[in-house]
Amino acid sequence: MRTFDLIRDAVLPEFRDRVADYLIEYESVLRDASGDPHVQQAVAYQLRGYLRGLNTTRVLGMADWEELDRRVVATWLSPVQDAADAD
């Protein structure tokens, strides 16, 4: 399952629509393979902060947050990444 699908599934049902609206912005930048790598890195850090905020407000569980944070780092913030892993 892809990272953004995992995020949507991990969010409490009553917040999924609102979170999905915000995720569209992050997703469009991070999925753009031709995008500026510096912009993608900045957006990946913003996504990590957004996920942390969802965890803090208990919209997202701790175990889910830890796994999603790990995936964001591995996919968009690792120094060497495989293009096939970008989702």
C-alpha cells in the first residue's frame, strides 16, 4: 500500500475527509518526479510536521505516526532513493 493511502486509512474516520483535502497538496508535489528536489524535500518535511500534528491531536495513533514518519523519511528524505520507491 502506498504512503498516502496508509495515511488516509490511519486517520480516524470522522477526520478523513478533512485530512484528505490537505493531503492532495502534499501528494501532488511529492509525486511529481520532474519537480524541484529542494521543493520536494521542503514539502516532505512539512508533511512530517502535519503528521506529527495529527498524532498530537489524537487524530492519528502513535504506532501509525511512527510508521508513516519512517516511510516519509525513507521515501523522500533519504540521501539515496530508488525512483521506484517514490510514491
